[in-house]
Amino acid sequence: MIYDVILSRESNGYLAKVKEWPEIWSNEKTRDKAVQEVKSKLSEFLTKQHIKVVQIEVPSVIDGMDKFGYFKDDPTFDDLQAEIAAYRNEF
């Protein structure tokens, strides 16, 4: 899996933080060392903690939220949504 790492230059080196896991970070003298260290910490965190990433769906609390804004009065909106769902299910 690919994760985004936010890398910033600090006065004493480089700070690397995993965007999706802000508690995983590293502060090292070189860029490569910071990236390698944060990669190692993330790998250990995900394997030792038996972490699993799952997706959930939360229903909208506002009735009609799926037709809000630009598509509010579009009679083809439901057809478009069905086509998008079918396309996503192909993969």
C-alpha cells in the first residue's frame, strides 16, 4: 500500500509524518534517513498492532443530500449515479 509522507525541513534536519497516520513521525538529520525511519515505524505499527483498515458508509442525515447543489434538478442524476456504481464494481 502507498502512503503519503509529509516531509518538512527543520532547523536540525527533516521531519517526516505519515499523512494517514499522524502519530507516525520521524525527525532525522537527513531526508533519506527521515523517510526510511518513518517507513520502518509505520511498518512496525501496522504489523505489531494488528491494524486493519476498513471502510464504512454513514447514511446522510439530510434528506436529499445526494441531489444537493448543481445536480439538484437534473432528471438524469440517478442514472448517472447507477452508471458510476456499476463502473466501480467492475474493478
